[in-house]
Amino acid sequence: MSTTTVTAPTAAAPHGRGGATQSVRDSLVVAKRNLIRMSRIPEMVIFGLIQPIMFVVLFSYVFGGSMDIGGSTSPSDYREFLMAGIFAQTVTFATAGAGAGIADDMHKGLIDRFRSLPMARGAVLTGRTIADLVQTALTLFVLAVVALLVGWRIHEGIPKALGAFALLLLLGYAFTWIGALIGLSVRTPEAATSGGLIWLFPVTFISNAFVDTSNMTPWLRHIAEWNPFSATVQACRELFGNPGVSTSSAWPMQHPVWASLLWSLLIIALFRTLAVRKYRNAA
């Protein structure tokens, strides 16, 4: 008697259907999922709003009057100088939350489930970063209202102010991809939060956000002036018409709007590529 052995075909992992349209559709679906999740956890949004408001109040009233801005120690001048830095700090600090969220999805096995579906490879990360961008925009709006209440003003008109906020959101979106890479590289959400904050503090404080870089030592001033964060802060001050016009000869300080755009696009191109590659192999 002969026995015939039948080998079951091996199930192949599903592949995305490809195409830019499908990638956009998948990304929006994931973004919707994350926005719904955020709406069901309101404390995430509330705590995200409280921190920048505290920075505005503390820096405005603690350091206002003690900082020399363009030869003036007026508290109102410092508040206007400060706000571009606070805005930029707020959008970049959202990076830690993005990394922690992705690490949490990894820890729960959700990323593995997404990778088993026939969807675009980068849609999960793109959707997550879009959702974080929406939350950052909401935070930025509330923060702008608080800034107006403490004395900050726009002097160059609404169109330029909208351009400044667009640069801020672009910088925040770029830094979110750094957070995504960190979230995929660590094992726990707690590690992602710590890893996301460690590098943000030197980036935001070795800059022109809170003090005039002309008061720094030469070697530190050069680092601050070529900092991508500083370019966006300086661009916002020019577009808002706030005090703090730089006298530096460094190219990013002379052309801050272009420097901000180039730095943000470069960061997105580099870290999105690295994050999507990490996503394919992450376990």
C-alpha cells in the first residue's frame, strides 16, 4: 500500500497593494484610529496643553525684566522674544509622546498585527505622525491664545503669522519621525519617553529660543546658530515681527525661513527612511 503525502502550501505574508493612492488611504485610516484613541484618553491632550502653558507663564514672569534683548530689558520685549522659542519647544517636545505611543503599540503586539495586513509599508508610521501633528496643531492654537493674554503680539500681519505657524508644524512633524525611530528601537514606552527627552533638552536650550546667542561663548554660539531648531525660531520671530533680529553672519540666521524649510525637509527625508526600514524588521 502506498501513501501519498500532501504538503499544504505555505501562506505568504500579505503585501500592500501599492500605489500612492493606497498609501495615502491607509495612512489616513491609521491616523483616524489614533485620533479616536486620543479623544478617548482626554488626559493625554490635557497634560499636553498644561506643560507649554506653564513654560509661558514661568519664563515670562520669572525671566522677564532680567534678559537683555537688543539693549532692552523690558519684560514685554522679552515676552515677545520668548514666544517663538516656546512655540518651537512645544512642537518638538511632542516627539517624546510620538515615540512612546509607537513603543506602546510595539509592546502590545499591535505593530505585528498591522504588518500582517495588506497595507502600505509606511502607512502605520505616517498615520501615527499625522495624528500627532493634529494634536500638536491643537496645542499650538491654545498656546497662541495664552501668549496673547500675557502680552505677545503679531506685527507683520496674519499671512506671515500663518507662514510662521506652518514652519513650526513642519518642524514638529520632522522631529516626530525621530520619535518614531526611537519608539521602534526601544522595548518599553518608558524607555521611549526617556530617550525622546534626553536629546531634546540640548537641542532646545543650546539655541536662540530663550537667550540671545551673541551672549554665548564663540564655539557654543556657532552650534546654536546652525541648530535646525534655532533656524525655525529665528524665522518665526521675523515673520511675527517680534524682537530678536540676529546680527550673526551665519547663513541660517541670515536666511532663517529657507534654512528652516531645508532643515525640516532633510530631517523628514532621512528619519522617515530610517524609521520605515526599522519598522520592516522590528519585532
